Amino acid sequence: MNAARTIARLGLQEAVRRRVFVVVAALTVAYVVLYGLGTWQAYRAVDMNAGGTALAGVEPKIVAGATLLGLNMFGTLFLGTILAVFLTLGAVRGDADRGLLQPILVRPVSRATVLAARFAAAAIVCGAYVIVVFLIATVTTYALGGWWPDRIVAPAIELAGAVALLCAISLAGSVFLASTANGIAVFMVFGAGLVAGLLGQIGEALGSDTLQTVAKTASWILPFEALYQAALAAITTDTVGFTRLAIDLGPFGGATDFGPLLWPYALLYLGIVGVVAVRGFAARDL
Amino acid sequence: MLELRAVPPALAVTDLRKRYARIEALRGVDLEVAPGELFGLLGPNGAGKSTLVKIACGLVRPSGGSAEIAGAPAGSPAAHASLGYLAELFRFPDWLTADELLALHQSLSASPGGPAERAELLELVGLSEAADRRVSAMSKGMQQRLGIAQAMVGSPRLLLLDEPTSALDPAGRRTVRRLLEELRSRGVAVLLNSHLLSEVELVCDRVAIISRGEVVAAGSPRELSRAGGIEVETASGTRVFETASRDDAPAIVRALVAAGEEIYGVRVLTSSLEDAYLEAVGEAAS
């Protein structure tokens, strides 16, 4: 346990040294400021349009809030993914190629412990990061527009789960791929997940069952996307009527709630990725 | 009644084989390093020395045969707990100070030594004054000495040192030689993989010469450095008795004096370890 803590701390110290956190913090401040400005302008437009051309039965403030927060969740997941990738992309092959890993592995510390420690460190940091940014955006949306999402805790945890899965995928990739190739591969996998989600929303808008089936299947294959979709769905889960319809037609509407099996499946997926990574690492000559 | 158990060798390698795709790096190597023995491993580049050391460390899996550290299979936690390792190409987290690096390895190896062990190790390698200096601010030679100190954390029974003096100046090499002698007096076995034959000849109890994945010669440096004749300086010039050994010197001198020669000097000629090495490697290569 002590060795695992030491390895986890070492991984985070490396990230601090490489100024990963400084870059992410600066980007996050810029992002939050931009989000605040955008939200302020959006609600100004909603207020100026009050009593104007809004459709009967549609609550413009809810539609604006849900769309803005949905946009924020997309941005937060993207930033969280960047952090996850940079914390893990060279954890095995990258560090081994640089000669950093061998002195650690000749200690009485199993390779599985090394992987678990690196995963725990990255998942905790990235999970906490997306939760904090999501909560800041939620409070900002309420402060400027007076709208709270229908659920707050569940989507925050689902976003954290999504980045934890991406940490695991990136860490497993670092066993088999060199750092640059792994970083590219993880971002492509992340992009594939997002495309699957967009396909589902297009399918929902067009009423295409085939597109929705393709999107759902892809989301089960890449469950970080399913968790993100579930988080999106949760923020307007109690919203009904024409307002619901208006949200569904927006760019972040029509998200699928994957039901109660999603979390057990995501944990199983995490376990499978972990087993693949551990077995791959055990078989690797350094 | 006390039960006496034989102390297992610090390192026992039996019919060790390693194949990388089409390349056979080790072809059935047998060797044994006794507790407290300084054992030199010599051989040209690509002979399989580093592969052997990495298998002993558990960093590389053998294709056949076995390697045991203090009676435990190489790669097992018990084996890791009994060894210290300095790789030929190593790198330490350069943001750590010398003291922090040793503390990191104390934590990984669960060494209870604390600050006293760290101070002692830094003193042994002549880095007491650099305890608070970051690795990034150290010369390559200092890093190599720090690497040796790192390998000694936790009082291992076997040290595997892969080219530990390659970046050291003559003074640094002398420090390491004294350190190796100190380790021998403490009962620590050392497997020294080095290109510097003179160094190996000076400190090692036994030597194995590896070429093309096989042990082609083994023994003490004296055994490998065979007799090369007697050279006698006389008034009529220098006379060489090529087949004579050290034990023949008195008889030769008596015979020359009886024959009326005046003797100015007698020298026993031996072939150096370098000659033995070149002969063994040359024979293996031809």
C-alpha cells in the first residue's frame, strides 16, 4: 500500500514538473471565464426576447440553461480527457524507454501495483477535476440565469466515471504503444465515442432507429460515451412537455439514459481493460 | 538441536536461454555467484551480458532455464527484496534531490533504514555534500554514484551493476572500487558487468567471459591470466624462457649464475586478463 502511494505520488509529481497542472489550470480559468461570458450573453438574449417569439409551453431559460450546461459538460469532458491522456500516455513504455521505470520494477513491487497506482492517481485527479469544473459551471448557470439542472450529483459522478475510463484506456495503451502513438490513439477513440453520441442525437432528431441503434451499440463499446450521455440526460431528466422537445432538438439534447446496468457494465469494462493491461505489462520485456 | 541449512548462492543461473525473435541472446548460460563474492561479467557488446542481468532482475523473461536470487526465482517478490540494481542506461526523476531519491527507494523496498541509512549510503559513494542537490543539477558521474547508492537501499544480498563506472573519472572509479571492496567485507555479493577489464581484474574474485550468449571462459582473474614465461636481464642481454613459470625462476637464476652470467633483474611474465579475454572472445568468434 505504501509502495502504491509512493508510485502514485511520483506520477503526479512528474505531471507537476511537466507543468501539466499549470497548463490545465490556465486553460480552465480561461474556459470558465468564457463560459460565464457566454452564459451571461445567452440569458441577456433570453431576457430581451421575453414575451417575444418564444413558443407557447417552452421555457426559454430552461432550454438555454440545459443547452449551455450540456455544452459545458462536453468541454469539461474534453479538458478532463486531455488531462487524463497527459497523465498516463507514457506511464509504461514511455517511462521504460526513458529508463525511469526499471529502477522501480526491481523493487518488491508488482507490475500490477504500478499500474493500479498510476490509474488511481490519474483517475482521482481527473475525476476531481471534472466534478469541480462541472459544479463551477452549474453554479455559474444558476447565478446568471436562475436555472438548476434536475440532477447535480449523478451527472458529476458520471462525468468522473467517463474520464476514469479514459484514464484506464490510456494507461492500457501505454503498455503496448509508444507515448505519441498512444496519445493519438486515445484521442481518436475519444473522438469515435463523441461521433457515436452525435449520430444518436441526429438519429433522434430524424427519427432514425438504425442510427440510434448504431450510436447505442458504439456507446456500449465505448462506455465513457454512454456515461457522458447518461450525465447529459440526467440534467434534464424531470423536464417534460414542449420544453423537453425543444431541448431534444438542440445540439446537446436527445441524450440517452442507458439504464441501471450502465454502472455495473462500466465497472466490468474497467476490470477487463485492467486485466488486459496487467497481462500485457507482465509479458513485456523491459 | 540447531538445524544447519546451506546458504543459497546469491545468484544461481542454470541453462539460461533467451531468444528475441530470431536472435538468440543467451544459449544456455550456467553461473553461480556466492554470497559476498565479487563476480565480473565480461564480453563484447551484444554478447548477452545485459540480458542476463535483466533476467536476474526480473525485467526480462527467460525463454528457458532458470535464475535464482538467494534461492528465490528471479522476478519474484522475494528475489526483488534481495537485490539492488543499477542499469547501464538509467534515469532518475530529475526533480528529486539525492536524499529524496533514496527515500523513494526506501519506501518502495520497505526499508526501515530511515535518514541514517540514506546518510550512510551517500557517504559511501562520496555524495554527502550533495544530499540536497537535485538529480538535474548533478553530473553524469555523480548520478552514477547516486545510482549505486540507490541500488544499495535496503541492504540487498546481491548487487547487479551494469557498467557502473562508464561515466566516472579515475577518482570516481577508485571510489567505486573501494566501495565494492567494502561491500565484499559486508558479505554483499556483486555481479559487475563492465567493459573495463583492468577494473574487473583489480576487484573481482571470479570472472566469466560471455560471447555470443555463451560462457566461453570462467575462473579467477589469476587463473585466466596464464603464465607467460620468465624474463631475465643479464650482462649479455635480456633472455626469455617462454615455457617457464614463476616456480622455475630460482632454478633458472641458479643455472645462469653457474654458467657465469651476471643477473641484473628477473621478471615473471603473465598474460593479462585482457589477453585471456581477447583469446576467449576471438576463439568464440572464429
